[in-house]
Amino acid sequence: MNNKRMMLGIAIALVLMIGWTYLVGYLDKQHPEWDLTGRRERERQEQIAKQAATQPAPASTLPAFATTGPATLPATTAADASLVVTTTPATVDPTAQRVIADEYARTSDLGSIQKEDPAFALGMTLSARGAGIESITLNDYRKTVKTDDRYVFQTPSTIDPSATRPLATRSVTVNGVSHALADVAWLLERSDNTSVTYQVNINDASGPLLRVRKSFTISPRREKSDSEKGRQYEVAIAYSFENLTTVPVRVSTELNGPSTPPRELNAAQDRQVIVGYDNSGTVQVANHFVEYFSRENPTMDLTRSDKSLPLLWVGSSSVYFNSLLRPDRLNPAGDNQSPEYIQKVEARLINPDVTNSTDHQANIVLTTQEIEVKPGPGNTVTLPFRLYVGPRQRQLLNAAYFSTFPLGFDATLTIGGMCAICTFQWLINILVYMLNIFHMVVRDWGVAIICLVCLVRLLLHPVTKRSQITMSKMAKLSPEIEKLKAKHGENKEELNKAMVAFYREHGASQVMGCLPMFLQMPIWIALYSSLQSTFELRQAPFLYFFGTHLTWIKDLAKPDNLVTWSSISLPFGAHLDGLNLLPILMGIVFYLQQKYTPKPPTMTPEQAQQQKMMMVLSTLLFPLFLYNGPSGLNLYILTSTTIGMIESKIIRDHIKKRDELEKLGPVIVDAPPRKGGKKLSEAPVASKKPGFIAKVMAQLEEAKRQADRSKKAKGGK
């Protein structure tokens, strides 16, 4: 009975949680500013289009100060022909004033975007505007399972490209005067297939002040040793400031962090801003889902954790990809691994007026401390950064290079979600390890998931069997329990004592009825976390060795989509973009499981009503909750439930046969003589040692008896 109440409580909690989520989304859509926001956005876009049509292109993007330089720009420009930015346009010779329109579109390419290029794992396109990243292509991975296009991310937001271009310089402050550089076309100093350097000079009324350089360097593919694994997804950034005066200058800068990867999941929270903090030599990760940002709270200070731990790195991720920026220290010596030149790190919601949280876009901004650069040309301060832009894959992030402090990127493998707090890392590692072992044998991730189900069910079979035997025994004893309840009435203390004595006398226990559920819950939670974030399941088909045309499951990381159509909006922010067969089969299996589960011989009307409610909830609620979930997870639950039904049927048949034998009474068999002249009946019978669970139950009963004796002794005094 307690087990049923617990299941009912869990089901009600899930209903309330899902209902609350959809209700909040629905109410957000009914916000009175919705129409006003849309009108403002349309007016803004119309104004931008009108300006582009009526004004020359350079003037529409001209910063507040003039940019001057040579009349022509070769493909590779020497250091003395760098772009000059000045805050005093009046002092600039008008004949030398210029803006090269095509510079605003100039890009430089590193690496390769060709499919599975043998030399490079990524292709990188850099923009002259702010010397930032225009896009990064991971040429080993497809964008979607239906196309052969490569996976592209780290692109600026279409809402405000200049302010959101990854790693672009927003501004440089020299001696207290800020110079906006996000929309300035920096000059290309040098470039090859692995490295590029941009530069910009800053002047004031007295002449040249500062030369700013930014270089990006990528690594080719390397040997798959543990120390080198994954380095092909790392970008080294050197951000330097050269003093062009004869006196010291004070410099600080503001630049963008990595952008958020595209969504991978149709449902659930996917994109997040993540931060690694120094927790006494270990990496502690904090994650903030983009959906959590709001109009009321559009910014979040990430400089220190809620426990004031110092920052190590910052970035963003989706379920399957990471983009993590590590500001390296200027002085490698010492125990403090936190970058000393970072003053502030902030995440900002760039479209706060959008009410649908799944459409939110966030930007990361880093601000440095004020740094003194010594006088004289050649005196330079360089800020080093490392950027990881690659898969959120255990094979890579568990390698020595990325898992060692102060990087510790392996800590990003299991973060996020409401179940993160109750997920055991060691259990996830075991399950993923076993999943990989099965995949090595069967060469199919879907079949490997089914094998994992069989193994977990086999390990839990002794507990499940003992539980069902106990529940069967308690069902038979329910009439006697009802008599005890009638006898003791409202006296709960006496009733509890009588029931404990009754269960002890008949060898039954309420704990055993709930034990399988308690043992399976951590496994289910760990599987939910691991199957939803196991990179190998991304775009992995089920039964691929029969040919993809023979299976409707083309991607175990996405809903199975037997039939697809254009997305249909449903009430409370939900959507429907296809017919998913696995959740429907799951509902059918849950219904059959509830229908053929043995019921107590005597049930009150309230108990019968609860049984009906449980059947409805399990048949509808869980398939609805997991309708847009990953097909790999749904395949696991469907297989586990089906095997559970078969297992339960076998155990019930075993119990039925045992009961029939007990009705016949003891059967004496005269065994033939054994070696040594003794009959089997005369041989000493070895007592069977109690199992682990029996020992635990005996210890619990003994502790209960001691507590009762102690209580009676205190009462007698």
C-alpha cells in the first residue's frame, strides 16, 4: 500500500512539474508587451533597411571616430601599414580619411571545412570586424542526420552581429579613454593555413598611442596519444598591446566570449552557459541554462561562484558540443591558477523581449583588469587564451590533457538538468563503460542499449524476485491486516506494533516491496543523464547493419520520428513535429503492465480508484513526458518495461507452483543408499547460510526489538 502511495505521489509530482512548466510558458506568451515588442522589432528592422538603401554602405557602419590608413590594402599588410583609429576626427587630414567598404566583409580562413579532412579537424573563418570569429566548422560531424553538411557553430547572432561575434574585441580603454572596436575592420597583418594575425593602431590628438594585435592559431590533427588527444579542437589566441609612446600607458579591454552552440534537442533544456571554478585544486562546474535568463534578470555575473570561488574558464555548451575559453595566466609560476588579469565575466541575454525561452540567446563578455604597458615601441603585454571548440565526448575530455587541472573539461560531461544533484558520477561511468563494451561486440548502439537493459535486469533479478514473493505474501495476509486495523482503530502506535509483530511472525516485510524501486531509481536517473548526453548516440541509427532504409530510427539522440511534418504549436508552449512510435509503444506496454499486475484480493473503493488512476497516469503521463525525448532513452525504457513484464510473469508462475506444492504438504522420498552405507535421509543436512538481504532484514528486526525493550524499560522506571 505504501508502495502504491509513493508511486502515486511521484506521478502527481511529475504532473505538477510538467503542468507548471507549460503554464509558465503559456502565461509568458500572454504578456501584454508581446505585440509591442514585435512592433518595435519590425520598426527597428525597417529603419536599418531604410538606412542601408539611402546611405552608402561604409557610412552606415562608420564608427564614431575616423579610420585612416593607406589608399590600398594588399592581401598581406606590413606592420607599419596598420589601420589607425583616432578619437579626434578633426585633427585628421580629410584627404587621408577613408573607410574601405570591402574590409567590413573581409574574412580569413584557417584549417579546412572539407569532410573528414586528414590534415585538420576544423575549419575556422575569421572576420576583420573586431578581429573575431565568423564561424567554426567541425568537418568530422554532420549538421543533421538528413544532410551531409558539416556542423557549423560559433557564429555571431543575427540580432546584433557586431556585439556578439565570438572573441571579437568590443573596446579597448587607454589611459581612461574607451575606444569602440567591435565594428572596426582591423587590418590583416599576416596569414597562413594555421595562423592569422590582425592589428589596429589607436591614436589620440598627440599621435600614436597603442598597437593592438590579435592572433589565432589552430593545430593540425595529431597522434592519438593521451597527451595529444583532442588538441586539434583547440585554438590558441594571443591578444597583445604594444606601447607606441615614450611614457607608460594603462590598458584594459572588453571582448566577447564563445557563442552558444545550436540546439540539439527538440525538447528539454539544451543550451547553457558553463563556468569552471577553482575549488582548492579541483574544478567545480556551474551551469546556467539560457532558458533561465529573463527580461527581469537579463544578466548574470560569473566572475566568482556563489561560494566566491575564483574563475578558471568560461564558455557555453549544448548536449553534444562545448565551446570553452580558458584565459591562461601571465605568470605560470605559483599555485593560483585563476587568471589574474580577468576583472569581470558576465553573461547577457541579448533578446530579453522574446517571451519564448527556447528562443533566448545569450552572450558572454570578459573585461580585463587595467594593465600597465612600459614605454617605447616593442614593449608589449600579451594576454594568452585557449579555446576548446569540439565535441562533448568522453573519449576526448577524459584524456589527460583536458581532464587535468586547471582545465578539467571532463567535469562538463554530466552537468545540467534537474536530476544532476541526484546523479552518481561513478554509476554513469560504469553504465557508459558497459555500453561501450556491448557496442564493441554488437557494433550497433541500439542493440548495445538492449544488451545493457538485459544486464541491469539480470543483476536486479534476485531483488525483484524477493520483492514479488514478499508482495504476494503480503497480499495473502491483507485480510488479517484489515482485522488488525479494525481491532486497534485509531491507536496508531498499537497498530504499528501489532503489524510489526504480525509481519515478523509470517516472514513478510514492507521494505522488500519498495526495495527494487529504490535500487532502480539511481540507475534510471544515471541512464537518463548518460543516454541523453552520450556523444556516440548522436546520429547513430538503430539496426544499421540491415541498412538505414529498414529502420525508422535514424538518430538515437533524437525522437524516432516515424512520420515528420511541419511543427505544430500546441497549448502551453508545446509543439508536435512528427509521429514518434516508441512513446506510443511505451504507453501500450505500460497499460498491459498495469492491467496484468496482480491486485490484492480485497480492495476498498479508494484502493480500486487509486489503481485506475495509476493505470491512466502510467499509460499517458510518462509517454507524454518522453514523447520528444531521445529515442535511445525511450528504447531503453520500452525494452526494460517489456522484459520486466516477462520477468514478473515468470516469477508469478514460480510463486503459483510453490503455493500448489505447499498445499499438498511435505513429500518424503526414500533415497537410495549413498557411498558408505548411509541413506541420504540419514546424512547430516547442512544449514543454508542466509543471504545478504536476509541478514540486513534480520539486523533491522533485531534493532527494532532492542528499541522496543529499551522503550519498555524506560516506561517501567
